Amino acid sequence: MPRSSVIAPPVGALLHRYEIPGEPLLCERVTEGLLNRGYRLATTRGSYFLKHHLDGDHEAITRQHRATLRLQALGVPVAPPVADAHGDTVAVIDGDCYALHPWVDGRHRDGAHLSTAESRRLGSLLGMVHICLEQVMRRPGRPPAPPGGRPGAYESADPRDTFRVIDELLALARTASPRDAFDTLAEHRLLERRALLELHADRRPPAASAGGWVHGDFHPLNLLYRGAEPAAIVDWDRLGVQPRAEEAVRAAAIFFVQPAGELELPKVRAYARAYRRAAGADAAELAAAVHRVWWERLNDFWILRWRYQLHDRRADAQFAAVSALAVWWTRRYEAVRDAFTG
């Protein structure tokens, strides 16, 4: 097991480095992820969010921090890092990277807790993020480029590869011991998905070449509200260049999915109209993004990979709705596209 996964944050060294007055009261885990870990650090003088960056990419973390500081100046609700006594926002202690952020009192709200008007504000917010990122990340005379700097870098999933993944996961689900209801549902959904892919294999979208800077992981757990207003967009670890409209579609598919795996289309429509207006995106761009994200969902089995290949069950609770959504979306393809483009 990696050292960073078992050692508690060096609170004393961090407080000294940041010259934070007061005595530490607690340091408790509040998030656990593959990219980082988060803690609530409370002292006699205040509370902070302490992020332990497990990947340790100092340059990438610094880039994220600079972006959030610039976004804040443009009015985007974020929680930029606190600078230490030397002006640095990344603290490297014993080879591990840490960052300290102000603690934001707020709560997470998914689409079920958003009114139509609030759904509209959510779309406007994401559009604002994309427009502002274009300003703060752009280098003079050099527009953003896709990963690798080449057009056509955003390839869609090849169904031939997906069929191999389905076979691997089917074998694992069928031989799980002890076998439970999740394994039975997983087998059913895998067989169902294979049939859908066989039927729609000719609808694989072409590679996308247009990209812009995006948050990379915009969903309810990365947005804090105070009352009805967004207080802070957090967790910028996946800041990068991708087709922007696809982030808008992916976010809607997370915010507005219902437990039965259906999208709340009236709210999606309000959200998408506001996003298009704020981001300057047209209906054709959203239609292409809907098609690519639909295809992505048909070919994606990340929850089953976590469970059966990584032996990580943290996402199991999401599987029923996520797997049902792919099927429902396929059956209601035109209605979903029209909600994003109408």
C-alpha cells in the first residue's frame, strides 16, 4: 500500500508553514477519492479544507490554483487556495503535496432539489465557467489545443473493444461469490447493453476535434450551495481541454437523472437553453455533444470495473440509475436531443 494512503496529514508542519495562528482542534476526513483526499481542519481561529493531492503533480496543481484565483476575479464562485508564508499555494512535505482552502459552509443539491429557475441558473453558471476559463487559460495568440496538440484527439469508443469488456465483466459477475442482487442486475444490464450495441454499432460518432478548457468533473458533489445560490465550485483536479458542450451534457445527465434512470427533461431544457446562451453554443454543437455522450454511456462500465476489477464498491449505489439511463436514453434519443437543442 502506498505510503500516502496510510499516513495522516502533517497538521503541525502545515500550520507552521502557513503561519496560521491558533491551536489545531481536529482534522477529519470529509472526502475520499482516487485523485485526492480532503479533510476539515479546524483550529481555534477558524476552519479550512485541506486537500491531499495523491498524484503529486506540482505543476498541474499550481495551474489549477492560478485558474481558480483568476476565475474568482471574474466573479466565478470558487474557493481559491490559501498562500503560505512564501506565497506558495502548494505545500510539499515529505514528498506529498497539500493545499489549504477556506472552508465553505454549504450543501450539495442535485436536480431533484433544483427548481426550473434554479436549473436555468445552473446552466448559466456552467456557461460562465467555460467562457471565463477561455479567458484565464488562453495564451496570447495561442488558442487551446486538444491533448497532444492534434485535431481529432477525442476518439469515441470502439464497440469491438466494448464487447471484449462486456465479456470480461460478465464472467466476473457470474462467478462472484457470494452472489447477490447486484451481480444479478449487473449480468442483466451487461447482456442488455451488448444487444443495444449490436443494434446501434453503426451509429458510432466520428472523432471530435474542437475543444476548450473545462472544469472536467462538474457534478453535484463538486458544487456547494448556500440556500438557492451557488457558493463554490470545487475540485478542479480534472481541469483540461475537452469538447465543452460534452461537459454540459455529462453534467446534466448527472444532475437531472432520477432514481429510475430517466432524465427530468423539462429541467434539462431550461438548463440547456441557459447554457447555450451563456456559452454562445448553438443547437448543432449541443446535438453533436448529446450523440457523443449517449454513445459514451452505451460503452462505459466504470462502476462495474471498480467493483469487479478494482474491488472498490464505493460507486455501487449509483449503478441502478446509471445503467438504466443508458437504456432509457437510447429509447428516448430524440426527446433527449430535443431537450438540449430546443
